Amino acid sequence: MMVGVEIVVFAAIGLAVGFGAALLLPDLFTQPRSLTVLTGLASALLLGWIGHTVIGRHLGETAPLSAIGTALLVSVLAQPRKAAHRAGRRKAATQSQRPPRAPRPAQAPEPQAPAAQRPTARL
């Protein structure tokens, strides 16, 4: 049976991963924040319990494994296609708000040599 300290550590890991994902990457996690945070919490507790059962009472080994596994399970919720679509809309919206560019000045034609100095073609 898991000790209370382990449960608190795993719960803190899950909440940190869930809140971190929801707050730092809001474009990727379009669903409600509570879903992301609760997924992090549940997966950390589950992976902590599995690690405790398999490895034993070694919090130094089970906590990092729980954090990595929780990050992987929370990343399943990420939706990069929607994030790219939103970024494209945002980019298009900012471009339409910009003033139009000024036209480039026309380049002056190169000066030509007077007719007397031009080489003539001989037939």
C-alpha cells in the first residue's frame, strides 16, 4: 500500500504537469483546462501506484518515471492540427491589419553612350 507522502508527491507531479501543459501550451490543449489537469492527476497517481508495485518504495526512482509517463499521457490530449490552424488564422488576421506597403521606386534606365561612341556593326 502506498504511503501518504508518496500519494502527495504523485498528486503534485500530476497537477504540475497538467497545469503546466494547460497554461504554457494553450493552443495545443483546446479542451477545458480541467480535463488536462485531471488527466495529469489521474495518470500520475496511476503510474505512481504501478511504479510502487513494480519497483517498490523507492520514491527517487518512481517519481521521475511517473513525471515522464504523465507528460506522455497528457500529450495525447494535444491537438497540433488545430493549433496550426489557429496560428494561420491569427497570422492572416495580423497581416490584414497592416497598412499596405509603399511601392518600390522605379529604377532609372542605364545611361547609353552617345551615337558617335557606339560600336558600329560592319557588314
